Amino acid sequence: MSQLTTVDATFLNAETSTTHAHIAGLAIVDSVLCPGGRLTVPAVVDLVRERAHLAALPLRQRLVQVPLGLDHPYWEDDPDFDPARHVLEIGLPSPGTPDQLADAVAMLHERPLDRNRPLWEMVLIQGLEGGRTGVYVKAHHAAIDGVMAAETLAALLDLSPEPRECPADETEPERAPGMAGMLGTGLLRAALHPVRSALSVARAAPYLDEVPGVSQLPGVGRMSHLVQGALGRDEVPRAPRTVAPPTPFNRPIGPHRSVAYGELDLAEVKEIRRALGGSVNDVVMALCATALRQWLDKRGELPDGPLVVGVPVSLRRNGTRDVPGNQISIMTTPLATHLADPVERYAAVRRDLDLGKRRFAASSGSWVRELSAIVPAPLAGPVARLAMQALPSLTVRPMNLIISNVPGPQFPLYLCGAKVLGYYPISVVTDVSGGVNITVFSYNGKVDVGIVACRDLIPDPSEFMDHLVDAVDELKALARS
């Protein structure tokens, strides 16, 4: 039995009619080696039934609410769990083009998950060109973070077309506490909350200048620096006072989504890194800076200063990989879209990311956990939803968008004998984080890119993908000059 952490619960509480806090991925598989040459729902259902106990995602567990909302919900094994209720199938009309697939995924991504059963869903999308199959997998962020998602994929996928032998499930079903137990624990935590909240505020105070939006307020940076000095942490670098400029994708979002996906050559990205210095992540961020610059400039909306980007960071370290709940934070950094010269732009991206990493290392991103614990559980939901609704009317933008780079395996994987040709992450857009999200996943010699946007703000995000390809050519030319 486990209970949602304050960070987990925040993902539940932040959901509104226009914002859903699930994360997803689109795999494209070649089913030629599957029985009958087709990946089928029964085969996937049998796989999930056999391996559910190995997955980091609680595939079998559902939420149990605490009476009167006195405390955060618990997880328990669903006595009615049947993976057949979570694995669906749809078909694309001929000819099954990439654009049709992107539109289908966008519609699937708009749908909220049913909170009365385990918070995940898988949809097989048949009818793709070349006889391939799309596999769209969605899970609620309250149940899973990036590392857990990767470990869940590892549990379901194989290194060869032949499935491996898996140990039998010998675990006992987990049950949430009874009503009396949940009420007793909830009342005790409510009584202790003022003390816990005060401690969270004290622990977060030195790092308020890292909090998106808050860091823009006058005096916050100086106050944080003074607190750090009082604690003997004068060596901690100051966080830059980043101000997110207005863009076309920083307006109130609607309920509909648009999706684009594509791939870059990992060897070319590494060639750029070797020639220009830095890391693969530096190159990815520089490519995104160039693509965003081109997109904004084409519309006459290019800001004079840098954009502000949120970069999710895993807090899981050796020895904490089995810790339940989300172990993530977010680092904000300027993104030098305002610099016309590609050499200067690349250098600025590297410099800003290095400063952000050094500053983040000093705090370990703990402000996310501490600030999420300040509001008592009975008020957390209404406060979070009120904040989400009020934010679009404010002039302070916490950030312009989120960009995430997730390293993956550099060898092929198989699902029920079907070879995974690519895996494209599809994440979250909100009024807080901006109306577009770019996530990349390196897999088997490629950099797979998934882009999701608010359809009202960006009807066709595939243009970003085109600009990313142009950005690779630009940096390759620099690397070879």
C-alpha cells in the first residue's frame, strides 16, 4: 500500500477542462514478425497480464480517495483489473499517412483518463502505410515520472523477437487502509500541517529564485542570495532573473491538441557535439532554439530577448530508483532565440545551461516538493485549479515552453515480436508551462522528437519539425567549416 506524495497529488489537482496531466508516447512498430504479420490486442493484453507486476507504473492499481478529502489518495490493487479494458484498437482510413496518425494521436491525447480504474491506456492504431502499427500509450503523471516510464517500457519490451521468460507474480494484492485508518491518518496530518508547512517554507526560501514566475519578482533573487549567505552557502551561483516574453503560444490554452513527430540522426548530433563542444543535450537545446527562432521570426513575433524554457530533471539517484511517486523537478533556463548568429547562439545555450545545472545541483530541485507541501490536502485541489484558471489573466509568465531530452537505448526493442522502429514522447501543455511542449528520446541511432501543442494556438506543429531539420543542417555546416 502506498500513498500519493504531495507532488503526485499536484498532478491530479491541476487538471481542468483544458489541462490533462497525462504523459504518453507513440511507438511505431513493424509487425512482420508477429503471428499473422499483425500486432493484435489479444497479444498485447496477454503480455500486460503476464508482466504487470514487473512494471514500475502501477498498471494494476487504482486511486482510493480519503473521505472528506482530508488527505491525499492512496493506491490499491484493483480487484476488477483486466488489461483488456485498457488496450483498445482503432484503424486509420487509407492511405494511413503520418499526418493522419498525428491527428489520431492528438485526439487520443485530448481524452482524460478514467480515475475509477488504473490510470493508463494503450491504443493500437492499425492501417499505417507499409503495414506498420502505431502504439499509443498514455499514463497519468500522478502515477509515473520519466524514469518509471522508461522502466515500464523495459518490463514490457524484449531485446529480440522471441519473448523472454519472466518470473511469476508472487506478490500479495495491496489494499488501501480502511475508512477509519484513512480518517485517523488524515486528521493527524491536518493537525501537524502548520508545523510541516512552516518547515517546507523555510527549506524552500533559499531557492525561491529558481521558482518559475516567482523568480521574476523584484527582490526575490537578492532575498534568496542573502538567505544562502546566512546559511554559509556563498558559493552557490545566483540564478539568472529570467523574464519570459510574450509569444503566440503563451496565451490561454483550449481543450484540443495538435501533434507532430519526426526524427533526427543521432550520429549527426554527436558530430556537432564533437566539433562545437558541449553535450548532446546542449546540441538538442541549440537545435530547438534555432527552430523556435525561425518559427517566431516567420510570424513577426520574435522577442528581443531570450525565451525561458523549463527543463524537467529527474531526482532519482542510485538507491532511490525504487522510491514510489514522482521524483522530478524542473530547471528554468534562458534560450537564446534572440541571437541571429548561430555561433553566438550555440555558445549562449551552452553557457546558460551550464549555469542552470550548477545552480540546480546546489538545491537538488527540492523547491518543487517543498512548495507542493505548503497547502493542506483538503485545500490543495481548489487552490491548484484556481491558480490554473487565474494565471492566463496575469502578466507574469513562468516560462514559455518545456523542452525535455530523454536518453534511451541504442539497440532495437520488440513488442510481442514486433520491432519498435521509433518512439515519440507526447507530453503535457498547460497555461503555466506554455502551449507547446517538445520532448526528444534517443533510440537506436536516432533522436525521436514528439511535439504537442494547443490546437487553438498552433494548429500544425509539424513546422517545428521542419525547422529542427534545418537547424541540424545549419550546425553541421558550422561543425565542418
